[in-house]
Amino acid sequence: MSEVRIHTLSVLVENVAGVLSHVTRFFSRKGYNIESLAVGPTDDTSVSRITIEVMADDASAEQIMNQLRKMFSVYSVKELPRKTSVRRELVLIKVKAEEPDMRNEIIQIVNIFRASIIDVSLKTLTIALIGDEDKADAMQNLLKNFGILELARTGTVALERGEATLVDDTKENKEFNLGKNMN
């Protein structure tokens, strides 16, 4: 049996009401916790991309992908390994910054991570960071010392590197009229 690890699944689905609920209920029924979930439309407004991170062994991840492929509203499913994908996450952090010295230290950290200060008040700074999970975790750990008041993370979005695109050979592209978008 292989080790349990995070698997990043990219799923193209029909962009209609209830599809996201249907997909997430599948994970709940099977007893898998979704570690990260991001969803949005693609360049074709009739298609949405769901990026799901799930903790599973390799065999379970393969089973999950096979069962997702059987859903009528699912066009394509593919695992995106870290080595062959570009991965990003948006993180918003509101941190205490009550004194000028604190503010200066926080600004230095923000600059090092190439993040942005998007809101300022007399006692707080709100920071936006776009990066991979490791970068987000590192900045979050440094800012803990100042007092994080609020934090919001979008979850990972990912695309394959290079010319590769999300294509799934288990369903006919023409069946869903997606051939033009996926080749």
C-alpha cells in the first residue's frame, strides 16, 4: 500500500447549478476530506474548472478519479503532480501593526515575499500574497509573531506546465462539444 499524501485533481465540469454540490457530496459519501477546493469558469463560460486537493493513497486517488469521470456533468479529470504543474494560492492576512516599528518590520516581510499591502488602518495592515503553498505558509509563520487577526486562503489552483492541457481519454471530447477547447 502506498503512502497517504495530498493529490491535486483538476476537474472540468459543466457550468450549471448543483454540479459543485454533486462533486463535493461524492467526497463526503466516500469519507474523504477535501483539503483545498477552488472553482471558477474557464475561457468557455459553459465549463468550470474545479481544483481539489485530497489526502489519499495512490490507489484511492485513482479510484476517486475514475468515479468522478463516471459523473455525467464531469468532462475531464486529471491529477496534477507538483513537479509538472504550476500552482498558486491567494492569501489575505490582516495583522496587528499598532506601532511604527512593527509596521516597518511587517513591510519588510511583505517586500521580501513580493506580497502587497492592500489595506491600512491605524492599527492593522492587510496583506495579499499570491504564491505556492510553501511561500504562503512561510509568510504566515513570520507574521504570527505580530498577531494575525484574520486570514483567508483561496485554496490551490493549478495548471500543467508547458503545452500539456487537461485532456481525458475516458470520454469523447466531441460528446460534450469540448474538442475545440481541449486540444
